[in-house]
Amino acid sequence: MELNKHWNQRKAITQEIEKTKDLMEDIRIEVRENSGGVLSLQNIYDSASTERDLGSKISLYRMALQKIQMMERSLHALNGNSYGNCCHCGDAIEERRLEALPSATSCVPCQELLDKKSRERKQRFVSIPGLQFFPLRSLAI
């Protein structure tokens, strides 16, 4: 039963990796088409809507890349028999969580802590249209 369950999870993770790679390729194609085939600062700043759209596409691409990295870590854990253990604290990840998210590498308490830290980090930064994110403390507002 355990071997079959892991095989199903391996299959689900592998399929999700392929779907995510397809999404990333679609994003790459769309970004190239919208930028005239060349990603340059001039193309990016041609219009505000293009800039927002490009920023959204880049964010989606980054999230997809992070998702693939997380799924590949899960596949590696499956191969090394550490699948189902939190990569932060070592505790077992709840079975329900693994069924819902086969590529989970963190238990719920650790993931909640990571999410909280991420939200706190994001609150310390401000976005200025057309510019990178800047720490609030570095701006004289």
C-alpha cells in the first residue's frame, strides 16, 4: 500500500511539473510576443499597461519556477525515503496535506511561520510604478 501510494504521489507530482513547465513556456512566448521579441528597457517602458502586464507575467513565471523547485525537492525526498517529513523541523507532514498538495515539503505549523515571515517582509517594501521594490526605511517620504 505504501509503495503504491508513493507511486501515485510521484505520478501526480511529475504531471504537475509538466503542466507547470507548459505554463512557463506559454508565459515566455507571450512575453516575447508582447515585447517585439526583444526584452529591452525601451520595450518595457513603452506603456504603463504593458509594464503592468509584463510585471504580472514575470511574477507568474517566478512563482511557477518556485513551484517546480518545490516539486523536484519532493521527488528527491520520495527517492531518498524522506518524503512526508517536514524539511524544516523533521516532523511528519499530515497525510491530508500530502493528499491535497503532494509536493508539500513543510508541515502546516512551519508553513504558517514561513508565510507569516513572507508577509512581514513584503510589508517592509513599497512598490513605485516602473521601479524595483524599495525598503520603506530607504525612502524619504
